[in-house]
Amino acid sequence: MENNQQRPVIEAIAYSPLEIILEITALLGVVASLAIGGYYWQNLPAAVPLHFGITGEPDLWGPKFTFWLIPAIGVISYLAMTITKFFPNTFNYPVPITPENIQNQYKIARQLLLWMKAELMGILVWIEWGMIRVAMKQSTHLSIFYLLGFLALLFLTIGFYLRRSYRDR
């Protein structure tokens, strides 16, 4: 990874329609997480699942208020990733940044961050929904296949953008 100490700050790069859709999708994930939590809060039992083992079975339970950890992680992650995308000169890049590739590399990095943000919000909403279903005895476990699918998607996204960054160096 290349040292970022001497990378210039450049003027704002225009957002593509895809990037706008990804930003809205991530924001909708945060809103959905808060709305779902607010809607089901009154119906949740005194104890809610906090952790699920490799089989998807809950193996740690906690008091009801700890349910809000997942939405809080979503809000904090969304805000952190939103702020971070404004400082692409501070990112680590797999290729040297030159005057010829700077704009494209910054755009690739921003797109990767937006995809990861939208995917993370999807994962967190799915986990929250699973917590609610297990807490309310509508299910006994989280489906491990969905989680593996989300994680595969996340890593495929990272791989795709790393490849693109190398290709467009």
C-alpha cells in the first residue's frame, strides 16, 4: 500500500447516478434499522439475543435495551463512512497515485466505500430483523447462509474494486 502523506487534495469529483443510488440505499438501511427497532420495541421480551454462534443459534442473551446496539453500530458506521469518503487523499491505495490517475483512483475508492456502506447497512438490518424474530420466538436461529452470502458479496466487492484499481493504474 502506498504512503498517503504527499497526495494532493483535489476538487470534488461529481457523483455518478450509481453512487447516488448507493448513498440513498445505505441511508434507507439506517432509516429502516431505526424504524424496525422503533416498531418492534414494545413487543420485545426482557431478554434479546446478542450473539449468534456458527450455527446461527443464539448463545448470548442480554437485557432489552442492548437491542439498540445494532442500530447504533449502523448509525455510527454510516456517519463514519460518509465523513471518510470526503478525504480520499488519506486512504491507502494498492497502486501509486500519480497526477494521471489521481481522479480515477479517488473515484474508485469512493465507489468501493459506497458499496461497502450499502452492503454493511443491509447486513445490519438483516441481523436486527433476525434478532427480533428470535427474541419474539418466531424463529430459533439466524440463517447462516444469508450471512455467508452477505460476507461473500462484501469480499467480492472489495476484490472487484482492487482489481479495477490495479487495472486503471
